Amino acid sequence: MNDCEFDLQPHLIGNSILLRPLQADDAEWLYQVASDPLIWQQHPSPLRYQRKVFDSQIFQSGILSKSTLVAVERGTSSIIGSSRYYDLDANNREIAIGLTFLARSYWGGRVNGEMKDLMLKHALKWAKRVWFHVGINNVRSRKAMEKIGAKLSHIAPRLVNEVFVDHCFYYID
């Protein structure tokens, strides 16, 4: 990888999951996961479980970003969630990882950590710093950031659905 290139759609293989680029025919499978309202309960955009909101805020934006990865459980080949690279800053060699969600049956186990580890290892081959933006009231995700060793930099507003919402900015170098 040269200084200006970063592969936003890698294929990453872990022990229990693999991450691959989001494809158009993943919509139904991914929505089955995202349709659980409890996944979005602490999120700044809590209606993402609704089909119309999922289609616009998660799926279509994910396809257009060309940087969204779906998490596939290796044992069953089932889609169990997704995550995305975004805010690539080539000049400062920084990128963000987020818009991550997993089926609740995978919460609290090794899958979220494995997903972040795979994406971080890939990103840190190029990036000097990886950012994570977590809604200030999303206690679950904030604890997950601390669990993987991310450091809190600051709290600032970010635009979510045309409204500014306070976010915690975590980073890993």
C-alpha cells in the first residue's frame, strides 16, 4: 500500500468471522439483523430498525460509501452485522471506523472485539490514527471502546440526520 492508497473494501478473515465488502444482495440478510430495535436503543439515530430508515441511513449509504464491510459468521455463513471505514484523511493518515452493529446474540462476546481488531490491523498498516465516534449516551459502545484500548480525546457535536449530537471521540494510534 503506498502513502495515498487505503483499501476501503478488504476481505479480512478472523477466527470466528470474516469481513467482506457490502453487496447489493445483502440487503435482506442485513436488515434481518438491523430490524431489532434494541440494537439502536442507545444510538443517536434510534429508528434505524425501521425498514425505510435502515435502507437510507445504513444500506444505501453503505453501498454508496464503498467502504462498508459485512460481518459473516464463519461457521454458518450468516451475516451478523456490519461496520464501515469513513472520514479518510490522507494528509494526516487518519481514518474512522464506525456505524458498527451486531446481532444481539453476539454482544458481550469476542465478535465485536474480533471485528474491531481485524479492521484496526488493516487500517493501521496505513493510518497513524484511527478514530471512533460514539454518541455520548451510547454507554454500551463507550464501554466497548474502552475494552479495546481506545483513548477518549474529546467530546464534540457531530451531524446525525441533520441534527448535531454530542459524540465522544476515541482514538487508537
